[in-house]
Amino acid sequence: MSASPAHLIRLSDLDDRELEDLLDLSTRLKRRAAGEKLSGRSVGLLFFRGSLRTRTAFEAAMHQLGGHTVHLAGASDFWELEAAEGRVMDGRAPEHVKDAAAVLSTYVDALAIRPPMAGHSWAADRRDEAIAAWAKWARVPVINMESAMWHPLQALSDLMTMREALGSLRGKKLAIVWTHSPTPASPAVVHSLVDAAARAGMEVRLAHPPGYELDEEVTRTIGARGQSYSTFDSAAAAVEGAQVVYARSWWSLADYGNPTLSASRRARTHNWRVDEDLLRRGAEARFLHAMPVRRNVEVSDEVLDGGRSLVVDQAANRLHATKAVLLKLLQA
Ligand code: CP
């Protein structure tokens, strides 16, 4: 066991070659089963927030590879964990990530974490302190199953799905459209998608109402790399000529931690919805969504159930991308 195991916290943990290899491996694993290459290996799955796809994809992936998972739900199976260093731990958390990570590393071969988010301050949550603490203290690879900032596993499936549909992604137009929802998500999916699609050479267009700008680190990084990225205040303008339309609802980072202001801003955004009229503006655009999706609020039934929707394939690809990540990290 290496003293500093490789982790997957965000896609920038992979160089372009490693990212390409992971996508190729995901595709090969979809075509042909790998066999029980992880026989006798275990992965701990720690969810501090709910999941339908990520948890099931991990459990199925490890089963298909001959391995085993231990699932622990933060809300019911154990207790709050402290992530900050040097704290006098006289508050709610009776255990530190440092100790939990050291112990769990002696039981399992990797730890996959969906960390908690306090939801009070974006300046605090964007630091991703909990997943960073697990990565620092675990003696086994740590996989980020969606932190405040990043969802690398979702972005791998997104790239894989777009490659299946379009072949080479270089020069293709991806329109990411913010959608209205009473329960928006963190911007992690969009952060990882924008980063991954720009790296793949796509022309990335982001449409959102005022106040839904992404974290500056994401846009600054893409700008520094000279990759194609533009923002629109109109979904129709962003979708014009796009080969992919990707819908997602995320919180306003401007109002983060303020439910009253957030609700008031959201009350003005009911028209931000993907329907057939919008999709028709694309270039025979395929439709993607990371799910969960609110039908006829975020996206019309017609689009979700239509021939251009790839949402089920996209979710199915989570399984293959997860297997590829597990093989890469556990066979290294
Ligand atoms: N897209 C995604 O991560 O789904 P779950 O929240 O259901 O895991």
C-alpha cells in the first residue's frame, strides 16, 4: 500500500492521457465484462447526503468486478465527523475524519465519499474541506462521489455519453441550460461538466438567469487554458446550433445560505425550462440531464421521453465509468 495513494477528487487529478484512457476503458467495459478483477477487494461507501444512481452504480460495479462494498449512511449509521484540524472537539462531532479515515483504511481498499455540505456560506463550502480531509488522512484511494465543487464521476459519464452520440467532441457545441426547480442542486455537476467538456475541445455555452454564475475558479481555469466558454442570459441563444443541450438546476451562489433571498430569486425563473421548442433550436441536439429531474418543471415530458433524450444511457454509463475508476485506482 502506497503512503500517498492516488485519489479522484476532481477531474484535474487526471492528465489528458489518463482521462482519455479512463473513457476508453469505460467504453470497453460497457462492451465486454471485465471479469472478477477485484475479487476479495472492498470499497467503503460513505454517504452524508442521499443518492440513487451513485450508490447503486458503485454497488453494482463492485459486485460485477467480484468485490464487495460496505455502505454507511452518515444520517443513520454513524455520527457527525469533524474535518477541521486543531479543533477542540467539544461540539456535535464526537470523532475526527483523521481517526475515522485511518481506521477505515485498515478495513477496505478504497473509500468513496459523498461529503456533507453545511449550506451556510459558499466561501466555506467551496473549500471542500471534508473530502480534502478524507484524502489527506486515508491510507487508501479516496473517490469523490460529489462534493460542493466537483462531481468527477458524473462528468466521466457525461463525456462518455456525448462521445457515444457524437464521436469526437472537438468543436462540438454544448449548451448548458439552467432550469427552474424548487430543489436546486449544488453546482458540482456543472463545474465538472464545464471543465471536462472544455478540456475535450467542446464549445461550451452556459445560459442562466442573473445571479447563477458559476464559481470563479471554474471560469478562471478555463479562461487561463484559452478554452471555448461563453455565457448567455437567454437559453434560446445558447442552444442555437448546439449538438448537445444539458439541463441542470443549481443554487445561486450569490444567495447561498439565505433561503429567503434564494426563493425570491427563484420565483422569477419559472420560464427557465427545456421543452421541444427550445431543443429544436439546436443542431439535431441530443438532450442530457444528470438526474434527478423534475418532469414538467425543469424539462417537459416530451423532451425527456423523446428520441433525442439520452438521460437513461447517461445514467447507465455511470456504472461503466465507475468500474473504470475502481479498476484504475485499485489495480494501480
Ligand atoms: N447524478 C447523481 O449523482 O445522481 P444521485 O444523486 O442519485 O447519485
